[in-house]
Amino acid sequence: MSKMDVVINRARLSLIQGDITRQTTDAIVNAANSSLMGGGGVDGAIHRAGGPAILEECKQIVSNQGRLPTGKAVITTGGNLRAKYVIHTVGPVWHGGHSGEPELVASAYRESLKLAVSKGIASISFPSISTGAYGYPVEQAAEVALQTVIDFLHQETALNEVVFVLFDGRTHGIYGKTLERIISKDAPTG
Ligand code: AR6
């Protein structure tokens, strides 16, 4: 199964395996770090594909408001990307799960979604925040990520599409199983 689609309230929620820099949603989300100066993983890929305009805007943001705290989000142009905007957020580093990691990763998704809605963005793609260099176990991150997006879509109807773009097959598989479990649990019975 390479693509999974469900409808949540007014929006479509999809899981695909792929490269987020190639997505055509209005915005893509970057799993950045607080410096906003780029890095490895998806952050490196987005800056490479999007070109220098993104880093220029990130520098401006940091000079105006300082480093971006974990769980917060800011927006820049998409530069050369097909997406018009990049929303940069910072997930938590995994320290075993008792240092507020679930709340912080939920906040990273929620703040990104709120910022998108405030900018009139209708479609958005997310990577699996924190599960690469930051070491968050994928099973636990998938649960929080999907539940946070689903809860948001139940309350907010301005978005019409949310896509999770999972880079590797293992991560894609875990998100798929997790979404199936959440959907079947939420389904009306009787
Ligand atoms: N498209 C989609 N997902 C990707 C891509 C891509 N092109 N490339 C990697 N991934 P990570 P984090 C996946 O490490 O854990 C950076 O250096 C990757 O396989 O990018 O939040 C930042 O500057 C994994 O599943 O982000 C920070 O310092 C997921 O994206 C730090 O890493 C997240 O992995 C942030 O760490």
C-alpha cells in the first residue's frame, strides 16, 4: 500500500511515501532546529531544493524574534520549491519520553496548522517531525502526530488537505498502521 487516504470532517488526510520537497501542497513543513540556519535530514533537503531565499528569510526572522523555541512555528517563502510556503517548526529531542516530548511534538504540529490557517493556506504536507536526528521513536511519534492533526481537523474546516510525506518504508508502514488503529477506534459503532 503506497497511499492511504481518509476523510476527517471537511479535509482529506493522506499518507504517502516520498520526498517532501517535491510536494505540490500550498505549504510544506520543515523539521528545523531552533537556529533556523538549516541542518541535515529534511531540513537540509528543503534548503537545498528551495534555494537561498528561504535561509535569507529565516535569518531575518531570527534577527527579529530570536531563536525559534521547540514546539513553535514560523513561515517563509517556498523559494524554488513547488510549494508556495515553508512552515518551519522545531520538534523535541527525545530524552526518554518524560521531558514533555509528547506535548512538544503535538505543539509543533498544532502551531504549524494554526499558522497555515492564519495565512489562508488550504493544503499542507508534513514530514515525520523528530523521528530522525532527534530520535523520537516512530510508533510513539506517529500516534501523537496523527491524533493531533485529526483533532485539529475536527475543529477547523479551513484546511482541505493534510499530507504526511514519509521518507522511508518503515516510517510509512508505522504511520499507516497507526492511522488504521485510530480510525477504527474513532468509528461510530452500532
Ligand atoms: N522528505 C520527507 N522526509 C524526509 C526527507 C525528505 N526529503 N529527508 C528526511 N526525511 P530529521 P528531526 C525524514 O532528522 O528528527 C536536522 O538536522 C527522515 O527520514 O530530518 O526532527 C535539523 O536541522 C525522518 O523520518 O528531523 C535538526 O537539527 C524525518 O524526516 C534536526 O535534524 C525527520 O528526520 C531535526 O531532527
